[in-house]
Amino acid sequence: MLTCALVTTVIVVGGILVLRRHRKRPSPGSRNTYQLGKVVLDAYGEDWSTRLGQPLTVLRRAALGGGDQELRQALDKLVGPVEVDFDGAAKSGGSVPVTVTVAYSDDRTQSRAEMMLPWDLVPELVRADLIRGRTTVSQTWRAAPATDQAG
């Protein structure tokens, strides 16, 4: 009986270790997209939640890929590609100037938000580029990446 329990324990622990090893980890690109989305939502989340008639927490969850796909599609239709520029040359006191630019499709207006982002909140891939000496890093964020738009 003890041998049976020991064998079962070894099999269960072995299975858990195999599953942990093969668990899908986010790629650096998807992690960067998530981090970039957080920056964009810090700049525009409240405005977008008002425009779409959704609570900010619901909008953030959807826009970052963990919530309502229909809401994410509606947001993407409203704002399309969002341009985010990090100005490493003007880095000051541990913060980086960021400009987030949105072109709204519903009324064809453009909006630009400027903010100082603490170094720790700059997306990892952007930080790496700035550390390597790039003075400006520009990235594009979408609420619904190309893979979401096909459906």
C-alpha cells in the first residue's frame, strides 16, 4: 500500500513538473504589447470609457486582452492604431517623456497626450532600445491586434 502511494505521488509530482516546464510563457513581444497598452490606457482610458459607455476597469481588462472581445473590437474601431513615442534624450529624474497620439475614426479628430513615465513603467523592449543609445523609440499599439481582427 505504501509503495502504491509513493508511486502515485511520484507520478503526480512528475506530471506537475512537466506541465510547469511546458506552460506557455508570454513572448517578449506580447509582454511589450501588454506594457505598451497600459501606457496608452493611462493616457486615454478615462476618455475611451466615457466614449464607449463602459466602466474604466472593464475597458482596461478588454483592451489588455483579458476581457470582452466585442468591446476590444469596438475600441479598435474607434481609435485604430495608436502611436506612442518615448523621448529618451529628454529623460529626466528617472522619468521618460511619452507622447501618445490617437486619430479617432468617429469624428476624424486627432488627440495627443503627453506624460512623464517612470523608468520602471517603460515597456521592457523600449527600455532596452533606450539603454542601447536610441534617443527616440516609436511604437504602435492596437486594442485588437491583427489576429483579433480576422474574426
